[in-house]
Amino acid sequence: MSRQQRFTGKIEAPLIFDGATGTYLQDKASQEDWGIEELNLKAPDLVLAAHKAYIQAGAGAIKTNTFGANPLRYDKDLALDYLREGARLALSFKEEVQVYGSIGPMEADKKEDYLFVAEALYEAGIRNFLWETFPEASLLLDLLKDFKDRHPDTVHITSFAVFPSGETRLGLLASQVLDQADQSPEVDAMGLNCISGPYHLVKILEDLKTYETPLGLMPNSGYPTMVEDRLVYKENPVYFAETLSQAKGLSYLGGCCGTDPSYIKELIKRVKGGPATREKAPEKDQVKVRTKSHLKAQLEAGKKVMVVEYDPPQEATRDYFDQVGILQKLRVDAVTLADCPIGRPRMDASLTAMILKRDYQLNPLVHMTCRDRNINAIKALLLGLSLEEIQDILLITGDPVPQADREEVKAVFQFNSARLAAFVNNLNQSLENPFTISAALNINARNFDKELEKAKRKIESGVEVFLTQPIMGKDAIENIKEAKKSLHVPILGGIMPLVSYRNAYYLHSQVSGMQVDQEVLDSFDPDMTREEGESRGLNWALKFMEEIEDWVDGFYLITPFQRLYVIERLLEKYGQGEEKQYI
């Protein structure tokens, strides 16, 4: 039996689903503080009326009102009640339409939580399942295998939510998640839903290849606006239906947020014929010239690169640039610019990078955290950097906002660094000036095997270079050797000269990712002068550079307290000269 036959049992016409039961019920409910799934128990007549309205509009399939009924959102026993009752209400129409159990994504992706929801719906009589609005495929396909092994009599649609640009909120392309779903025998149909309106989902569809698996779309009615603290969707059922009906070769259609029964009624008027085979999307013209970042070119040429971190200032002052002559004289391969470390505001790293590149002919490596920007802001910034040919970036998850500031400053953290790398890697495919993606490697991690596994996942996401945390002891040196054996990408060893007793103990005790050997700590005395402290720190930094130089592809020098002269002295001690090709 083909997937198409398992899915609908016929191929004469696409199956038309209902619309957004959740937003429809939200508009109808008298108690705004009730959760949508709570209505299954508190206002079952309202839920039944919603199902009936969509059926009367012509829908051939309805979804249970259980999208968010899960043990993370509700007490486990309550979630079970909402699931059972949601299934019972929808199944009361099973003689008229197909009924699908709706399961949405959860904040903590645990397989057992999803299986709890699916098993509850199955026990309540559901045999068709719609896994909707998911941002990735891997976990979903894994749990589907387990579930369908136990319940082979079930049908499953996997649906992924994408932005108008074609990426999920985790930075994966629509084509990537659909390719994965298409290869899974447990998936009976698949598609896209939510976030985007009909125009953008149809445009995304045009660029997809043809699949063996039946394909469908359930767009939002459009894009919402905020009215009196509520998200409101503009009424446009005719435009929605006309636009969505232009999609070719689909096996099912329906609506997501904002689509009431009038949308489904208009859609049915315009959908004619069956899911004719879609033509393969034409090949797009490839970008003729793709430039290479400065750092990548140097590494590929076999040079042991030297990059120096010189953080942007905390104030709007050009005094910061008074010292960059040292960096120019040293001819460093890149200047790294931190993105508001420890969650405190500094002059924007990207704007600082532009000044360094334009006015001082220095090559910047811009740090970019996941803390302060959502996907739109990140993409906008990346597009601007690419146009300015600033192509070296370091992606890090970012320090949290300090506790004292959290009332006024809210973190975003829409991605972690690996997810952000995947997003940038996808964006690179369309850029003439693509980015070389660097990431952090914590060689001071207590469980370094786990850190290496995390690094390998980052490489799979598109990371090409690692910059390590500062090396300040024997364990870090052994870990960097292990990393070089395991990761097979360039590694820049982190070196940060300590400058005082207080500096050494603060980094060791207070700063995440720092680990200073006791031998190093004991070598500093609280009564040292500034010059003595800097000299002792330089000697340790030089020792660590020499011990790891055969295991790294370059060095990542972190400037202590903006004292660039310390970095200058370190490089002089290391042996700057023609034989090392640093100047």
C-alpha cells in the first residue's frame, strides 16, 4: 500500500482540513483566562460547535482540540483529561469526517512526553495523528518509529513551521526537514503550517523537489497585529483561498492561526482536481563568484594564524581606537570583537568591526551571541555584514543577563550556538560573501568527552573553526591535544595573559569556562607590583603557547583589561620575526 493510499485511501482530490480551532475558540470563549484545551472540559458545547462549523463549511477532516494538552503545560492528570475529552468530542463526528489527533511541540523535547500524549489519544480512539508546528524532524521521526511499531494501525502527518524566509525557528530549511520526513517509512504525509501566510508557503513550495510522501500546506490566515494586547488576524478568506488554491500537487490543505470556517468554505470553492504530480523546481542560477573570508584563506594557505581579542568600549568614545596602531604593526590576521560579554552593554561589535575594517584596514572576527536578538534581527545583521565583506564570525550562546538587570533587560535565546550555526550555514548558500563560522570550544570542561560530542554536532551544523577558552594549565593542554585528534577542523588555542594575583583568582573562581592550575595561582603574590604581575603572567602565557603550538592552527589572544601593550610584549617574547611570519 502506498503512502497516498494509507493517508486518504484515494487520490481524486486533496483532503481539506479544518482551520485554526484554537484561535477560533479563543475568539468565542467567554473566559479569557481559560486555556484552549481546558474548554474540552469547561465548555464542551463550544468545542463541538467549532468542529461542526468547520464541517458545515466543507472540511473533510478535523483536528482534536489538543494541540497544547501535554504534561509540560498542564498537570499530568489534567493533561490526560483534556486529551481524552478532546478526542471524545472530535470523534463524535467520525461518521462524517476524518478525525486527527493534534499534537504540538513542547518546550522540553523529551520523547516520553510526546509518547504520553500520543498513547492517551490512541487509547481514546484516535488512529490518525497530526504532529504540527514542529521546528525539526529528528526527535519526531525517532518517536514515531517507536509509536508505530506498537500501533501499526495508525496514520501520521508531520508538519513543520517555517518563517517566510523558509527556515524553522531552529534555523533548519523547509527542504531539510521535509527531506528527512520523506525518508521515514513511518510518515504517511507531511507538510508545512503556521508562522507564514499562504503566499509565502506557496512560494516556498515552488522551490521544493518532488517527494514520494504526500505533501500539504496549512498556512496562517496572514500576519497578525496587536490590538489591545491581543494578536488579531485581519479577515481575508478570499485572498487566502485564492492564493492557497494556486499550490500544485498537494494531497491536503487546511488552515492554521486565524483561519475560521469562512476560510475553509472559500478554499473548497476554489480547489479543483486532485494532487497532480508537481514538476521539479527549476534549478536556480548559481552565484558565479563566491568570496572567501580572510581568516579562512589564511588557514587554507597553511599559515599559523594570530587573532587578538580587543573588546569594544563600554562608552561611545574614539579613545578605543588610539591603541589599534599596535594591532596594525603586529599585522594580526583578525581582531575579535566580543558581543557584550557577561551581558553588559558595549559599543556594538558589528559597528566596531566596520570601523576597524574601513578606517584601519584590520580584519574583524565578530562575536555573535544568541542572547539579545531573535532570528529576524540576526539575519538582518548578517546580511549587512556580508555586504560589507565582514565574513568571519564567532557564534556563541552568550552569557545570561546579570540578575540585577533582569527586571529591565530580557534575554532572547531563540537559538543556541549550534542551531545558529545551522541557520548561518543555510544562509551562506545564497550569499556572494559567505561567512566562515567559528565557535567556542571549552577545553576547561570537566567532562571533556561531552564537550567534544557537542563540538562534533557544531561541525555538523556548519562550524569550520574553533576558538578555545584560555589555556591555563596541564588539563587544558591535554584536552586541546585530544580535540585536535578528534575534530579535524582548525583550532585556535586561547591564550589570556594573567596580570595580577587578584586577576588570576577572580578568573579561576568567578568566570565560567576558566580553570587556572594551582601551580599558576601559587606563582602570583598579592604584593606584586603591576609590572611584576604582568611579567609573571606573560611568562605563563608564553609557556602555554610553546607547549601547544604543534597542536593548534593558530592562537586566539585575549587582551587583559584592554592592555594591548601586554599582547605586544607577548608576541615579542614568542619570537615575532620573519621565521614565524607574523610581521
